[in-house]
Amino acid sequence: MNKVFTELLTERALPPDMDAAVFEKALARLVSALGSANVVSDLETLSGYIDLYPLEPSQNNAPSVVLYPGSPEDVQAIVAIANEFGLPLSPISTGQNNGYGGKSPRLKGAAVVDMGRRMNRILEVNEKFGYALVEPGVTYFDLANHLKATNSILMIDTPDL
């Protein structure tokens, strides 16, 4: 667990205006839709979704659960279930966004929808029109490596820190 937040994260946060029984029902529906491996609410995982650089040291916008969709249909199921139960969502991708909230939701208890974990496929590269259709988890390096491996006429200006 992230030692900086051990004291802040001693129990899972609940979404605003949602009691534990309703939250557990929502989790059960999410597990049914995504599988138990893709609906994670243990404190160790949740601690990885807390802002490492909060403006206020006491700020704790811990998520209630982290969801790992693997397809657009998974995202649709998440949104439908969240709408049914009033579960706030906080979607993220691969960016760390350090100094601007990180992976942390803006609302304590929101469900983080981590689309960068499993949705990382390159769906199409169209050389004629010069575009690539990618899922949210595809990085610049992934696309650059794909273009090189397929001997594409396209290139990407891969940044490097």
C-alpha cells in the first residue's frame, strides 16, 4: 500500500449519498458484467488511485472501486449500472496527470473506470487517409512500434522525457 496514504485510506470510501447495502448491490452487478478480476476494491489497489500531490495534505479523494473494462460494451454496461444505482464515475486512461490530481477521482467515493489497463488494442491503421483507430490504453510507443513492425508508410513523432 502507498505508505503516504496508509493513514488516510483505512477503509473503502463510499460514494456520496449511497449506503453500504446499495453499494454492495451495485458491486455485485458490476462483477456480473465485468468479472470479479475487473472490479477491484481492496485498499492496496485503491491506494494506487489517490493523488500523490494533493493541494491540501488532508485531501482524500479515494475511489470506492476501480473498474477495468475490456471493451466498449463493458463501458456501456458500467455506465448503465452506474446510472441505475447513482454511482459517480471517474474515467481515466494511461496518463498519470501528476500535479493535476493524478488518477484520483474528483469526488470521494466515485468509481474509477481505468480504460487504459485492458483496452489497449490498435484497431485499425489506415495508410490511405493517415489515421489510426486505437483504444484508450494504446500509448505513443505502442503505436510507433506497431507502425515500425508492419513497415507502415506512416510514422509517429514519439515523445520521450
